[in-house]
Amino acid sequence: MKIRNAKFYKSVSALDQLPEEQFPEIVFVGRSNVGKSTLLNSLTGKKGLAKTSSTPGKTQLINYFVINDTCYFVDLPGYGYAKVGKGQKQEWGKLLGDYVRTRDRIALVVMLIDSRHPDMESDRHMMEFLQYYDRSFGIALTKYDKLKQKDKARAGHAVKSYSFKSKFIVNYSALSGQGKDELLEQLAMYTG
């Protein structure tokens, strides 16, 4: 997949605000602070397309980006760490869960896992949720450049041990660009 153009389309806070266009949706999901916005900016080659922040939990809405006028990349609120109230977390969880459960235009879910913390319970729960609702998903191990060589093998083994139904696992570094071409190649299979 070659990304020729990418632009922000809209943010939604409720399912009745979702776009009506029939584009396939590639959904990006992961814990707060896993680097979803950074990965989206890296993939599209557009700094600032998705808002990044050093504060976990910055993405609080479902954000849609139009890619090549043929599909959407969808950035979901992070789960896990975010320092927000319990009510807000439950609201995000319901919105995220209802969207993944009911949206028929989801072609693929790309689950981002921080390669430095490959064995988090919240990631396992998300994977179980995706499998329960029979969603096709792949994995991007983010921040891969931050690992020492010996930790790279450990991270890969840890994720493989519980991700049998994953369509792919890509080691990704937004800093070096490692994994970008491979991930785009995988995404191309789901965009029409």
C-alpha cells in the first residue's frame, strides 16, 4: 500500500456520529501511551496528522482519517493507564467496545503493543475481546528501537505465546521507520 494522501476527517463521541461512507475501516487500538498517534503519523508520512502528546489518554474520541480517498484509518481511545476518572474510563470502554462489536465496516484491527511491555494483562484482554467478536487483527510491536537485542527476542516470544489468531506481527519503530513497509503491505490486503 502506498499512501498518496491522508487527511483528518472527523472525531466522534457516539456511534450515531460514525461516517456513512462505505470505505473499509482499518482500526488502530492499544493501551494509552503505546504510540498510536505516532505510528499513524509515521505510516502516513504526515507529522501532526494525529495529535501526539506525552500525556497518556490524549485520544478521547474515535478519530477518522481518510487515506487515499479509499479507506479510513480509525484511531480509538487508548485503554489502561490514562489518568482520568473511573466514569470517563467506563465511557471510553463502552464506546470502544460497542464500536468494535457492531461496526460492520471494520476490515482489520491493528493492535499496538509496546514491545518493552509485551505481556500486559490489558493487551491480553483486548485480544480475547477481538477474538470473541471474530475480528481480524494484526499486531504492531511499537517502540521496537528502544529494545536491546536480547529483549527483542523475548518480546517476540511473549506476544507469539498468546496471539495465535493474529494475522501478522510487525516490529515497528516510528523513529527508524523499521516495519513501516511491512505494515503497509499487510494493510493493503484489507483496503479493497
